[in-house]
Amino acid sequence: METVVSSKPLLATLVSLLVVGPIILSRRRPNLRESWTFLAGFIKLGIVLSMLPIILEGGVIEWTLWEILPGLALAFRVDGLGMLFALVASTLWIVTSLYSIGYMRRMKEHSQTRFFAFFAVALSATLGVAFSANLLTMYLFYEMLSLSTYPLVTHHQDREARAGGRTYLTYLLGTSVAFALPAMIYTYMKSGGSMEFVSGGFLAGSVSGGEATVLLILFVFGFAKAGVMPFHSWLPAAMVAPTPVSALLHAVAVVKVGVFCVLRVITGVFGVDFLASLGAATVIVWLASITVLAASLLALTQDNLKRRLAFSTISQLSYIVLGAAMLSESALTGSIMHIAMHAMGKITLFFCAGAIFVATGKKYVSEMDGIGWRMPFTMFAYLLGALSIIGLPPFGGAWSKWFLFLGSVETHNIYLTLVLAISSLLNIAYLLPVAVRAFYVPPGKGNTKIDLHEAPTACVIPLTLTAFGCLALFLFPEILLSLARLMGEPS
């Protein structure tokens, strides 16, 4: 197994951070300011793609920045799981940046320079998590992401935004300090002074079954960005942010960092075989199952489209946690693939929600009768994204859900299969009525006004690209499947 020592993971992480200064200095020249964002985005994606061949061949890339103590360092490591997540984040950042230009300018949002600056910092933190070689590095970038996205969540700076921001930061910082940090310290002590992610984990033989169960629960709740109930309320509260931020939170960065951390802990700290031998992941299986169903039911009750999508995200995140906690090969493959499949589908839906608001000022599902007749590109894209989230072929979500279903069969637990089946039916119930309302009522009837039209081109192009991206991920899943089948365990 080839191990390559290279600074590329560090460079990929830093590149968006390095343009924060130029973005701020270009605040009086918007076109130049956004050019810095795109320049960093394409350089970041290029660096990530340059590492892909080594990872697909089963190799890893490592770089140590600073060894604080023996066994405790700020270090980077790229493997299959990290590469998949980095590809998702670096690709969708470019698309989201284009969408942000159309949205922010059309809405005449204030403090756009601050928006793009913190957006860049958030992407650096995301790549830092993806390429972390140990718990310490991952934790530091995790916290960096929480702090850098707070100004984005509170962008409007009104009472509602400040209240949502307080909830956001209280949940994310509170849980990480109260649960994840003590779990890390205890892990470090019990392992004999190690935090490095290792194939098969490094805690086997160091902790008892009871200790492993408690530690796993602390990690899952501590990484509350994963949205597992009862630490999920921050996510609907964060919907006070502008739609590009919601897209960032739900598809590119924040929530995916949460589930990524859970996957990394299960595969690189405990190890699948060790957890399976102890039965320590059973409680996580049921917590995730409850979240999948409860969040889907709550989504059904939401008239505000962004809040409906927020509860959908909570449910879909727990698909990933559930797949990891099943501890079967197929379920883990499906869990890892769902990071990419859900990201593409959900960012499409949020783009569409924002485009509808930009063009019409409407944000409630009950107001969207007939809107598809005046916004056909937007609502057709919504339909494609929804079908992918539901898991119907020929869209990417079908692959990840297929492997999750296979994993539930491998566990010989009929209840998990039922959870997945029922939740998929609930997906249909809360996602498709939006498209039905949009296209079922003809123009000039219902709540539709004759002057409705599409959002700015800079909004429509990204949502069209991601909608057809859902189709492309179904037709060409080979790279993602190869990365997922590396099981996310550093070699």
C-alpha cells in the first residue's frame, strides 16, 4: 500500500483561506471580489483532483504540519472517505458561489463582502476536516467551521437571525465541548497516547464494551452537526440565513462534516469489527432510526419550504449514521455514498427554494400552486432533486439507498428494512406535493400571478447543473463507488 508524503492536503485546505484578504480588499469592486472566490475554487478542486489517482489505487497521502507531543500532531491524511467528501465540497463550492452571486445581488443583500469572506473560511475548515489524520486535527477544524458559519447564519442581523444564531452556536459549540472533547481526552488516555486514525481502529483491547458504548454515544452527540435527535434543533433554527447559506449548511459543509466525523470515529477510532464484536453500536442504530422517521413526520407538517427541507436533511443525515452503525459492508458503502448523493439532491432543492423566493417572494408550500408554469426550469430541477432524495432511479440517490437496503438485509434485522422503506414513502409524501402543486394548477389560477418568471440566470444555471448532476451520479457512479468501497478506513 503506497503512502505518499505531500503537502497537497494542506494546500487544498488553505487555498480558500488565502483569498479572504483579497476578497476583503476588493469589497468596492464586486466582480473582482467574486473572481477571487472562483479562482480559489478552481485551484482547490484542481489540487483535490490531482490526488485522486493515488487514492483510487489504494494509496494514502500524508503530511504532518506540527507535532505537538509524541502521538499528538496537527496532521493531514487523504484516503477514500476523505477524498469523496473533498470532491463533493470542492465541486459544489464553485456551483454555490455562482448561485450566491445571482441571489445576493438580486436581493440587494448587505455585507456581501463579509458573506463571501466567511464562505471561503468555511470551505477551508471543511477540507481540513476531510483531510484530518487524527481526532485533534479534526476537532480543531470542526470548531473552526462552527465559528466561521455563525456570521453566515446571522447574516440578516435582525432579531430572528440573532436568535437562530444563538441556537446554532449553543448547540454546536456546547455539544462539542461537553461531549466530544471529554470523549477525545478519555480516548487519548485509554489508547496509550494516540489519536491517529488507523485501519480497523485503535481502541480494540483498550476499552470494555460499556466504555465503548458510552464513548460512541458521546462522539455522536458531540458531533451535533450530524443532527441526531435530540440535538437537532439548531438545524431548523439556522434557516433564518440566506438561501445560499442554507445550501452550504445542508449540502456542502456543516451537516456533512457532522456525519463525516461520525463515520471517521466508527471506522478509524473504534473499527467496525471491534464494535460488531461488542454490539456497542446498537444504541446508535436505534437513535438514528428514530431520527429518520421522526424528522420525516415533522417535515410533513412544515408549510415553509426551507423548514420542510431542513427536517428532510435531519432525516437524511441519519440515513448516513444508521448505515455506518449497521456495521455491514454494504450499509457502510451506502452510508459513504449517501454523502455525495444527498448533497447533490439537497443542494438542488435549496437552490430551487431560493430561486422561487427571488423571483416571486414566495416561501410557503401552500403558495406555490401553478408556479411551475412560470418557472419551468426551476420546478423541473426541483422534481429531479426530489426524486434523487427519494431514491428512485435513474437518479444518484437510488444507489446509496440500494446499498443501505442491502446492508439492512445483511444485518438480518427486518425492523431496519422497514425503517428505510417507511421513510422512503414519507420522502415521497413531503417532497412531491411541492412539484404536484407547481405543475397541476394551470397558469392564471390558484395563487399564481401572470407576471411570474424565472430567477436570474446566475441562479438558474447552478440549479440546472446540480439537477442533472443527480442523473449523472446514477449513470456514472464508478469513482464514488470505488472510494466508498475503501470503507473509509485509513490504510
